[in-house]
Amino acid sequence: MSHNDRIFVQNIGGTGSAGSPYHIPGLSSKFVSAGGTASGTCQVYGCGTSIAGGHHHTAHVRYVDGRRGGDWQLVRVCPKHNNRHNTEPMALKKGASVVSVNQVRGRK
């Protein structure tokens, strides 16, 4: 797979705190129920960090590859990549599950 075939996303910082208007209670299980992966590794290309045993994060991201809309999405990543200071675009692994925030919230 070439670099141009990868999906690129950018983390949206400040969405996970309980006081945030973007916080989704029970996000991890809702993400998996909506078709997201329950994978035990971070879905960022080149990262092999184990996220098993509750060390996973379901990150709010947006596409930044110019080929998709800017709607907010969710993807399973490690704490390093789901960090409000992480503002760099991230390439996702081939086959990474990306689920719409609206789908998890029950909106179309």
C-alpha cells in the first residue's frame, strides 16, 4: 500500500473530559457496537503499542487527507496518539475501523 492510499486523520483535542460537550459516556463500548475494532493494538500506522487491558483510547479525529469530508470520526489508538498536544496528521493502518461520531451518538 502506498503512502497515498492511507487514511490520514488528525486528533481533535479536548473531547474526552467528562465536562466537555463532546464527551460520550460509554464511548469505548458504543464504538465497538457501531462496528469499531476491539483490536489490542493502536490503529496508527507504524505504532505497535498494545492497548489491551483498558489502556486504549477511542480518539475523536477528523480526516485530513483531502479526499473525505471533515465530519468527526472515532478510531482506537494508544494514549500517545490520543493526546491534545498531538496535532500532527496520523496515517492509519490498512483496514483500521473508523466510525462516525454521529453514528455512535445515534444520529445520521
